Amino acid sequence: MIRTGGEWVVEALRAEGVRHVFGIPGVHNLPIYDALLRQSAITHVLARHEAGAAFMADGYARASGEVGVVVVTTGPGATNALTPLVESYAGSVPIVLIMSDVASDLVGRDVGALHAVPNQIACFRPVTRWAEAITEAGAIAPTVSGGFDLLRSGRPGPIAISIPNDFLFARVEGEMRKGGHGRRPPCHVGDIEAAVGLLRAAKKPLVIAGGGVVAAGAAAELRALAHRLDAPVITTVMGRGSIDERDPLWHAVLPNRRASEPVIKAADVVLAVGTRFAHRSTQGLLLNLSFDPTQTLIHLDVDPAVIGCLFKAQLPMVGDAKDGLSRLCQGLGSGKAGSSWDHGWRGGLRGAASARYTTVTAGLIETLRAALPDDAIVVNDQTGINYWMEWRFPVLAPRTFLYPVGSATLGYAVPAAIGAKIARPECPVVCVVGDGGFMYSVNELATAVKYRLAVAFLVMNDHRYGAIKWLQETLFEGRWGEADLVNPDFPALARAFGARGERVASVDGLGAALSRALAADGPTVLELPMAVEPPWEL
């Protein structure tokens, strides 16, 4: 078959089952767009900024479990996508970024070619699982397919592929292979046997479930193992929803120190699944996690590089979370659990909170949860209420709580919510964002309007970077500055974009406002004037 390089890109994506692509056309990547326009299997979503396109792909991937795909042009178009890839890398989110480059004979020469970034691909290597520059047109389709294979075989994350624009325009002969290759490795049979022995002998087994459980689609296996062991489950932020938080065995979110730390210290055997114990959550502003030498840590992860990175495991297990949890259940059989947990004592800790968790903050979170069905997708940015929601908002199903925990970047929520709605149009989607973060990516409201997406954007307006003000006052004897903001009239701004806009006077009116927003035939901006201090303890 003879096709243009742009056609080979699209054919490779189609063969891998890609349904949506996010991006912006530019002079160098037009052959890809020409190919996209002449087919119907893949729908393109036009963003208003490359960062928005990549955050949309991130939200799409988290909400659906599929790979998010981004197409951008050379130089500034490519580098605009770097910040979203930082978040996708930190959160282990599967993204494929396809970017054009200058002509092949100009790559790396620094002669002032249009849009040129010297050695463009090198910008992406620190924040990707794999970054590859195409050196011949015939390698386009195999490289794209190889990227998908890699994402199916190991720890997910972003992949960047750079293609010189002359290769995209060139007609080249090739052969299209069938997609869908690659699978995660199973756990070693000896490791399973050893883990079964340790768990069977445990008196107070504890499970810590991370994002790898969600990525593997192992929620049912996690619940089955926890109930077989009568073991409490603590989830990381990325692992939230891997077990319904109404389940009596779900205990807390890992960084919620007051609830999680006593139970971790009481456990004799800890099974950590699909988590790398990220420093932000385990050695951060709240929890300072450590394990006693008398405790046994079993650490199961698909990526051997994360095992033992922060905490030494007595039993390291490399493999797929779904495979490992399923075979542990089989190995344990149907016997009676030997657990001696005092669930009454543990239940009293589940709601533990500092005095700074006010009734006003709790009321906002309770109102938000009550207004949404179980399958609603809540997309967080970084503002006072989000920091509390990180471990106080009840999460009832996998892939319904999107949080930029890795990079903690502002501007994530608006485009990520758009991506989530496109991935799962049947689910209500609510974006919770501060006034500062909303203005980072407010331009993507135009994208939501263009595609008539009924996303509710809840803007918490305190006219400042509230968390920064709180930190300044706390650290510097009450002094603060350069954190106050002059904002537009948010409902009027929404209407200028063609969206609905509404100012909600208080939390009392939030439930009804959300119902109206989610029933609309397009996006709605809800402004709630309210300041919420973060939960950090310095």
C-alpha cells in the first residue's frame, strides 16, 4: 500500500482502536489533518490551545481507560503540550502525542527554520515513557503501533513521537499490521505462593491500593481479596474508586494522616498494589509514612523500578494488578479469614479530621456529593476545596474522580473535564476549579460550546490565589501579597462564549444549580463566591 505519511499516522491510530483525537492543525501537520478529514472512524476534537488539547486527552484517558491521543504542530505547538505531559507522566496516564517537526534535512541543524526547536524530541524525554524521532517515512506506522504496544505492556504514561513534515507529505510504501498487541506480564507463580502464605498467616492484613488497580481494571478483584482477608483498604488519590467508599472495608485515602496512620501502624502485613508511594502523598504536608521493621510489606506493581524506590519490600512482586489480585484470591481459597481487626475502633477513625475541617467546608462537599449520581465524573483543579476533596469527597466507582495529584498543576480541570465528557457522554461531568485555575484555561470553554458539552464548571471565587495567600500568612508572620486577583464577571464571561452562566449565592442553592446545569444542552459556568483554606499542616 502506498500512502502519505499523514495517512499512515491515521491508519495506525485506527488500527489501534482510537476513537477520538485532540489537537490543533498547523502548517507542518496538515497531511495528518487531510487524512483525518477523509475518514469517519476517528473523531477529531479541536482545542483552542495545545495545552488544552493534551489535558483533554488526559481527562479522556482517565475517564475511559483508553489511550488519549494528541496531534500538534512543530516547535511552540509541541512545547505547549509539555506541561500536560508532566501531569500525565506523574499520574501514569496513557497518552500518545504525535507532533510534526521541521524537514528531515533541517532537524538538529539550528538554522532558523520555521517553528524549529533544536532537537525537539529531547524536550520530551524527561516526561515520557518513550520519546522517538522518526528518521524515515516508512517507520511512521510501526512506530505509532509500537507506542501502543508499550502502553499495553507496562506502566502507562505519555509517549511522544516526532515526525519531520516532509515525511508526512511524502508518499511511501508500507504494510499495515493488525493493532491491539501487547499485554501486561503475569506475576511469578513463586511470588503468588509466598504472598498467599504471608497473607494467610496475617492477623491484621492491610491493603493499600493505587492507580495501578484502576488502570488494570481490577476493582472487582480488589474487593474480593479484601473481603476474603477481612482487610481494610486504604487507597491512594490515584487509586480512589478502586473500591466503593461506602464499602465497610474501605478505610481512608492515604494522605489523610489522622485516619490512615493509626491503621497502617497497626497492620502486621501490608499488601501494596499498583502504587509507587509517591513522595507528595507519603512524605508531604500531612502524612510522613514509614513502616516498622516488624511489619511485612508486599509490593505488587507492573513496573519493577517503583518497587523499593522509597520503602523496602520484604516481598517484591512484578506483574499486572488484576492477575496478581485474582490469583491471590484463588490461592487463599474460601476458608475463614484470620483477621483480628477491631472494626469498631477502625470505624471511629474513618471520619477523623482536623479542627480546620469546618462545617461550611464539609457542607459544601456533602452538597456536591448529594447532587450527583454515583457515576458522575468529578474533575478537580487546585484550589482550597479541591485539597479537601482529595480525600474527603466520597468516590463510589472507578474513573469518576480525576485529580492532578502528580504535578498539582493549575488549569487542569477545565480541559480535562471536556475530555472526560467526550469519553463518557452518558455520565454527568462536573469541573470544580478556583478562579485562578479557571482563568488558566478559560479559552477551552469555547471548545465545550462548539461541541455542545453539558459540563458544569463550578468556579470557587475568592478573588485570590487562596492557597498561596494562606501559605504566605502562615510562613511569614501574616504577610501576604501578589496573590490577589482582579476577575471578570464569570457568568457574563460564560454568556459571551455562548455558554450558560449563573452566580450561586450560597451552598444552599448549589444542588439546584447543578441540576439545571447538567440538564442543559451545553456548558454552564456556576460561580460560587466562597473562600476555603487548604488542609495542610506545616
